[in-house]
Amino acid sequence: MTQAPHDPSPKAPRRVALIVAVSWFMQNLDSTIINTSLPQLAHTFGVDTVSVNIGITAYVVAGAALIPLGGWLSDRYGAKRVFATAIVVFGLASVGCAACTELWQFVLARVVQGVGGALMMPVGRIIVLRNAGKEDLLRATALITWPALIAPVVAPVVGGALTTWYGWQWIFLLNVPLAVAGTVLVLTFVPGLREPDPRPLDRAGTVLIITALSLAIYGLSELAHPSAVGLDLALLAVGTLVGVAAVRRFRRAAHPLVELGPLRVPTFAAASVHAGNLIRLAISATPFLLPLMLQEAWRLSPLEAGQIVLVYFLGNLVIKAVTTPLLRRFGFRTVLVANGVGVALSIAAFGLLDARTGFVLVAVVSFVAGVTRSIEFTGINTLSFADIGPADRASASTLFSMTQQISVALGVAAAAIVLQVAHGSAATPLTQGDFSLAFGLCGAVALAGALLMVRLRPEAGHEVTGHRPRRKGRIASRT
């Protein structure tokens, strides 16, 4: 791999991580802010609100499908160049979204936007991983985790204000200055990294994995709509079968699009595929369920609901400075197990509240849920790459992004399905009982993930945290 001259200062990895984080914040904000403007979009396009959901689905599907190409493109053309191009594409597509007057135009613009977002995610992580040594990985990962924590929470407030005061177009135009700033920062400060002999493109594997992810994610995203459950299940099943064929292809190909080697690393498998995915699924469902419960079951106004959601955001933000020392002091296994149980209990606790609960108690539960969410996300994201060697970081980033996208889609879809099944077909507002069941099941899923983390070795990821657990009076050694 060739490398352009770059700042050797210890601050360089943190600066690169912060630049990637700003770009990811734009992407995460955009993917969630649209939810507040669906009625206004429907009015502009002359369709019902449910029909506009195709714009959200198109973005998610395009993003999931193109993620596997991120690693290959970064090797072939250089991570810096691909990342900057992805930001430009995302910004231009945002302008296209704002200019749409028909639904079909909007769907096409969202597909292009999803392509830009898909490349930003794994390639941005590749840039951070390649610029951070073991000693910087924990701090760098904490920096790039905050967009996923903050953006989904501030999006309803920002989106509601822009839509109310200026029109829905501004939720997309907001991306333009962010994209311009992000592009300039990437071109100025991010080192140029490129593989001298990039592997050839695995065309068959590319077709298989794009088909599999497109069908599976679309089926998951649409399962919550009762109009075509049979078709959605069929798409999900076909997507799963094609996915199995893609995995078999990747195992046998000389130069697979997606290297499966990182799955043999226990810490990566636990944090990205097994335990971590269950916890991420439950956490991803919470920002969907909470504002819906506050407005549908509690009959709160958007402003009142926003106050509680902001407390949830405050918990995410306040704990950031403590997370890194916490992991260094107690290690990954202890923190991810204990805090994972806290995640499960705080999610389930939302289902025990109701409209008569005092604001202070609701705020405490929301704050604790935000705190535990932040700690768990940072821990899982860092542990995923703690034992991944430099040569495997690109493929590990691709695999991580794929599983992350699937778990987020599955979390929201599963929560919506539980609400629908619990409520039945009655054309009445959702009840507290419906949400109690959904939050309870999400808490159970998170608890299962936390308990699976017990299988980690006590010294898991100690090269990143510096934590060395003691066994019988001796410091544990890595074997």
C-alpha cells in the first residue's frame, strides 16, 4: 500500500476521525430527518403519506447494496478519492431531492443519495482504521461513533423546525454546506492511501451480494406494511438464499469481493455478527418506538415528545468523555456485559411507563437509556476491529457495515411488526400495551446479546484498551 505524506503528529488520527465523523453526521442526519417531513412530501407529490415511504426504502436498499463495493473501490482508486467522491455525490443528490416535484423523481434522487451514503460508511471507516494505530483506535472509534448516537435524536427537532418554517426542501439543502466542508477537509487533511496491486473485481460475487442485500433489505423494510406480507416474505427468503450463494462464492473465489477472513477473529465475530448484532438490533428499534409511543399512546405534542427525546440525546452526549476511561479500566468483556444488561433493562423500562408517569422518572429512564446506548455502541464498534490486522481492515469494515445495515433494518422492521401484531387490524391509535410488548421484546433481545458477551475472553481487545485482567494474582497474558 502506498501512502502520501501526512502529518506524523499524534493528533493526526484524531483529526482524520473527526473529519469522517462530520461526514457521517450528515449522512445519519439525512437518513432520519426525512421522517418528520413525510406528510409535506406527500402533499407536494400529490400522493398519500404511505406511498412516500418508497423514498426511504430506496435509500436504504441502494445503501445496503453498494456497501460491499466500498472496500474494493478504496483499494482500486484510493480511499481518500472514493470518500471525497461519495460526499460530492451525496451533496449533489441532496440538491436533486430538494428540486423534485414528482414521486418518481424523488425515488431516483434518493437512490443516488443512497449510493453516496453507502460508499461513505465503509470507506470512511477504512480511512480511520488505516490512520490509527492500536493505541489510537479506541479514541478514534469513539469519535466516529457519535454521529450514529446524536443524528437520529436531533433529526426530529431539526427536521420539524426546517419543514415548519422553510419547507421540506431545506432538510436536503442542509446537506450542501456540510458536503462542501466535508469535501474540502478530506482533500486537505486526509492522507492518500492506496493499494499498489488492487485485486480484480469479483463480478459474480458482486452481482450475488448486491442482489441478496437488495432483496433482503427491501423485504425487511416493507414487512411492516400489511398489504403485501406474502411478497415481502418471498423477497426476504430469496434474498437469504442468494446471500448463502454469495457466501459460498466468497469462500471459493481466488479474489472475493468480500473477504470472510475477519469472521475467524473471535472479537470481530462477537461484536459484529453474534452478540453485538442482537444488541444493535434492539438499540436501533428504540429511536423508532420512543417518539411514536409518546405521541400515539401518550398523546403528547411533538414539542413535549421532543423534550423527552432530547433527554435521551443528553445521556448519549454526557457519557462520551467517560466511555474510553471506562473501557480502559474494566476491559471490553466486563463493560459490554454489565452495560449490555443496563441497555436491556432501560429499553424494557420504557414499556413500564405510561402517560401518568411523572416527567422526572421518564427523564431518568430516558437519560439512562441514552447513557447505556452510547457506551455499548462505542464498545462494540471498537472491539470489532481491536484484533483485526492492517491487511484485513478494509474487508472487516465492509463486513461490519453490511451487518450494521441489516441489523438496523431488522430492528425497525421487527418493532413495527410487533406493534402491528399486538394492535391487530383495528383502525384505532396504538395503545400503551402495544408499546409495552414491543419494548419488552427489544429488552429481551438486548439481554440475550449481553449474556453472549460473557463468552469473550477477559483480556479481549486489551491491546486497544490497555486493560490487563488479573488471574490468581497474575496479569493475564494473551494466548
